[in-house]
Amino acid sequence: MSGGHTQFADVVIVGAGHGGAAAAAQLRQNKFEGSIIVVGEEAELPYERPPLSKDYFSGEKTFDRIMIRPEKFWTDRNIEMMLNTRVASVDAEAKTVTFEHGGGLKYGKLIWATGGAPRRLPIPGGDLAGIYTVRNRSDADAMVGHLPEVKNVVVIGGGYIGLEAAAVLRKFDRHVTLLEALDRVLARVAGPDLSAFYEAEHRAHGVDLRTSVGVDEIVGEAGKVTGVKLKDGEIVPADMVIIGIGIIPAVGPLLEAGAAGGNGVNIDAQCRTSLPDVFAIGDCAAFAAKFAGGTTMRVESVQNAHDQGALVAKIITGHDVYYEAAPWFWSDQYDLKLQTIGLSVGYDQT
């Protein structure tokens, strides 16, 4: 499409991840008969993100097995997928979104479900080849392609992604050093006893797991990573570095359009932003969480994204409902399955 906002959709969903897919599917489930267009940055139809650091990374699941729905599901329900497309701006008064490559869409209702971009370490050497984040299929594919050349891996971040990646890498018999800046792993999502249990489990599987460790620089030769320099001057050898330290919510266009927010876009208990007819869901949305005493936070959870997407679908189809769910999370590491319920994650917006 080029040369203006020539197409209208009753509902435009920006983001083809868990939240966007849930919103689109649930709109049809709730008998919504209007037009729906889902705009996604990647080339792929909606797929599950959690397996990227575990089942898909390890090769236990092929890509077709992590797709949220087959292509036929979307076509049968007349849900248009506009892929390889990034939204550059939003005009809330004109009710339009404009694409980076030109053109755009007019909308009746807009659902913002963009998630976020992986946080990177603002340190020297951060642009060397061999440094990865785990956010999309191309990240996981690139790591798998590089793995045959790799002996030593440094994982930076002791959250779910870092620990899951470390577990897979140990299955592949790579030497893994995991570095966590805080005094325990899973500090944002689990109590000290559970943290201690998983630290012991990883060490028993051969991971050199270190807490309260600061990273000063990523070093390399000929443009490729060779090690990670710690604050105390030690250089840990690395042929590959994986960074899992959270995300930066992708809300720039909404904030520039005047939406309230900061670290995420603010929503109320019905997932409405301060802009008319604009909702936000999932990792990018900050709300007053009842399970955390009303603290304004984002929740980086598949369940949260899915449930908020379903809730917005109900609101658009005439139901007066409110989001009050307590989040839950799961993680597969070695032969262990962890599930936690009602713990607060994300960054406090204040």
C-alpha cells in the first residue's frame, strides 16, 4: 500500500504476538462481524514466544508446532494479517496509523499489542558479532546456526530466559557461565528459597552461576566476541553471549500521539489508554495491579497478554468487564517445570 490511508478496518491490531492473536480470535469468538486487520513486524504468522529459549531452541519442537494457529484459522475467520509491517506513527484525532514503508490504515478501534524490544547493555563491545537476545524466531535461528562453532557461552541475566537458555546449552554440552547482577536469580519473580533451589540445580548441571556480578565490557577480536570483562577485571571467555535482562516496551508512537505513560503506556482496568478508542495489552501496557497493592506496573507474561486481549474483545463486543487477573508464569529447565502464580513482575513505572 502506498500514498495514503486507503484502507479502513473496524479494528486494527498492532502486534502479532500472543496478545494481538488472542484479541483477533476472541473478537470472532464473541460474534464480532466487522473487519479486523492485524499488523505484525515479522514475516511469520502469530507464534508462541516462550519456546524460543527452550523447546524451539533445543530442537524439540519445529516452528510449525509453536504457531498459535495455522494459517487456515485466520483466513477462515476473515482476519487479515499484514506482516513485515512496522507502524511509525499514530494520529489519534484522525484515527490513522502510518507505516514506516509508507501508507497506513484508518481504524474504528485500535488495539496496541506490540510487546517490546530486548534491553541491551549500554557498555563497550555491545555491537560485536556473537551477541544475542531471545525475542523472536530469527534470534533463536541465529543462535542455533552459530552453535556448532561455540564452546563457551556467557549468559547475562538470571531471569527465565537466561536460565532456560543455560539449561538448553548444557544439554548441548557447552560451557556456560551465567552472570546475574542481583544477589540471586529470579529475584523479580520468586522468593529466596526458590531462587536458591534453581541456583543449586544449575550448578549441579555444570553451570558456572555467579550472582552480584557486574559486567564492564564485552571484548572481541576481528569484530567477534571473545569474552566478557567483569567489574573486577576478570575476562570470562565467550564465543557467544546471550543477554536476557528484560524488554523496553514498544510504545513510542502512542506516547508521541499523546497517550499517557512512560515505561509502557498507561491503561485502565478495561485496557483503555488515554487516547479515544485505543486499547493496549500485554507486555507494553502499564496498569494498577490489584495483586501488587495497586502498584503501576507492566506484566511480561503470556497469560497476561492473552487475558487482556480476550477482555478487550469482550469490551468491543459490548460487555462491561474489568481486568483483575493475577498473573502466572511457567518455566522449563532441565527436567523441572516451574509454575508461579500471583507474583509481580515488570518494572515499577514510578
